Amino acid sequence: AILFVTRSASQEEAQIRARYQQMRTALSSNDTNAALTLVAPPYRNSFQGHRFSHLNNFAQPLGPRSSIWVSGNKATVWPERTQLFIVFPGGNTIDMIKVNGDWFFTGDVHID
């Protein structure tokens, strides 16, 4: 018999929310070194200042109008969704990936 153990979506979402708050704290204090540690290792070498400014501009506080979608090792965060009753809410998004069990930012921001 094979036993598959997966984390529930709520556990993944809690990890993403915690990591997201860490990034907001680093960005608001202009701590680029701390922010860089929250970027996925494969993306760190190409992470430029403009990507920090994009994250800083669009990483709004998560609240009741926020959404997180997780699919495998990828996540999309809507800091403030603009549409409420569709599968994929509208609004700006921030991409994250899971590496070795931890969630990291890719630096990709999609403006809606």
C-alpha cells in the first residue's frame, strides 16, 4: 500500500500569507537583503531594482478582498481582487513558487 500525504490548502495558504507579510515588512523597511532572501533561489541572480519596486508598489496588505490560488508548486496572490464570483478573480497578481518545501517570490507581478 502507498500512503500519500499532502498538506491542506489552508496550510499552504497560511505559509504563503506569512511569507507575503515577511516580504511586505522587508520592502517597507527598504531592507533589500531581507527581501532578496524571500526570492526563489533560481530568480535571485536576475532580480533587479525594478522588480523590488514592482513588488513594493503592488504587494498591498492581504485582507478580506485578497485571494490565493495554489496549484502544485506555484501560487498566485491577488492582494485585492476586483471580481468576486468567478474562478479567477480580477486584479493585480504576484507569483510565488515552492522550492524545497518553502514558498518564495519569483518577482513576477502581473498588472490587471
